[in-house]
Amino acid sequence: MNNKVPNNRAWLLVLPMLVLVAFSAIIPLMTVVNYSVQDVLGPNARFFTGTEWFQSMLNDDALQAAFLRQISFSLIILAIQIPLGIGIALIMPKRGWQASAVLILITLPLLIPWNVVGSIWQIFTRGDIGLMGWGLRELGIEYNITRNAGDAWATIILMDVWHWTPLVAMLCYSGLRSIPEAYYQAARIDRASKWAVFRYIQLPKLTNVLVIAVLLRFMHSFMIYAEPFVLTGGGPGSATTFLSQSLTTMAVGQQDLGPSAAFSLIYFLVILLVSWVFYTTIMNMQKDKPPHGGA
């Protein structure tokens, strides 16, 4: 019997990345955990508080309201961008110069930095010089993102849809392009309808791509900061103040290191939990789906 000793020298190739991850992620995370259980009064004045900051953050009415706004925003974004991205990918040209031109045009919003996106839409929605604000005013529609919470919410959602739906469309387009032509040939032989092709061929093949799209869009929308902060500053009132803005105000503006550290850990765990729920739900739906023949 030939017993070969495993060669562990390959781990030396991974070691630099492990060290980099330790310094860039694990050590800062442990620092945040350390701050979350202490009351920091000065460089040499710290007192152990246990879970006091966590309890305080979970019972904070303002943070609970911000959490509801945040989760509502993320669910609305997913409900709009995932179907819209799939629809755009389905109608995009597959070959020729048209495909290249559409790919270039559709990715342009993704190239714009987040804070610049907020500035663009802030100007775009102004009633005096902005095309959208001026157009709505000329149509007799009352529109003011600084006074009306509904207008502010609608504008932030529209801005995010414009900025990030191309990412979903690109992911879905790559998934559609990876489907072998033989599937479509079999569908044509069976005289399958366009809906049947989408339902039984395209959508199942897009499952893995959609998992990536849902997770990416949820995580980013749940951590969104620059765009709404530049556009509305969290207003009117606190109507568009999300968790990221509350955390920044607490950590940077108020210098409350203990509460902000506890808050950031809760924030981090919520993102992990909801992402895991999305992932397991989508994958279980795919496993439980019965096999279909030609439709």
C-alpha cells in the first residue's frame, strides 16, 4: 500500500494572503469587539461595560426606525432591480456591433463614483436648473425632496435603480450567454413558447447568477451611505436617514466609540444573517424544483 505524505508546502503560497486578511479584517474586527464592551473616556480611562452598549443600541428608538427604513429600502431595491435587470438582459442584442455598443452604454452609470452620483441627482432634481425638477414643475407637479419625504424616497430609489440596475443586467446577460445553443434548438423543435423557454431553460440556468446579484445588491443597498447623504443629507427630518448615516454620526460626529462599536457589530451580523437567509432560500427553491421536460 502506497501511503503518500501530503505536501503542505502549497500552504506557503496562501500564507501571504492569510497574513493580509488578518491585518486588514480580523485585527480591526477584534478592535471593534474590544471597544464594544468598554466605555472609553480617554486614552487611559476605560471601563468594562459588558453587553450594556448592545442592549442600549437594540433599545434605541431612533436606530430601530433607521433599521426599518433601511430594510424597507433594500427590499424595494431588490423588488425593482432584479426583475428589471433580467428584463434588460433578455432584450439586449446577443451579437454584432450592437451588442458591444449596448454593453458600453449600459455600464456607464457603474463608472461614476458614488458621491458624484449623489451630486448629479441633486442638480438633476432642482427646480431651477435641474432637468427633472424643472420638467415636473412645468407639468404642474409639486416636487421637493427637501420638504416632502415621499419625493425624497422616490428620488433615492430612482437614483439607485439608475445606478445599479446595469450591474444586475450585466450579470444576467453573462448568464444567458453561457446557455448552450442546444437548449434553444430543443425548445424550437418542441415549439416551446417564449415564456416556456424563459421558465424552464433561462431562469433555472440563471439561478447562480441571481444569487450573486441578490447578495451584492442587498449588501450594498443595506450599507448605502454616500448617495442619499449627498442628495438629501438624511432629510427631510430623518426620513432618509439610514443605518450607515446613523453609525457615522455616532462614531465620527459624536465620538461615542463604545456604542458605535456595538452598533457596527450588530449591523455586520444583520447583513450576514439576511444574506445567509437569501442564499439558502434561493438555493433551496432550486433544489426543491421538480425537473421539467419540454414545454
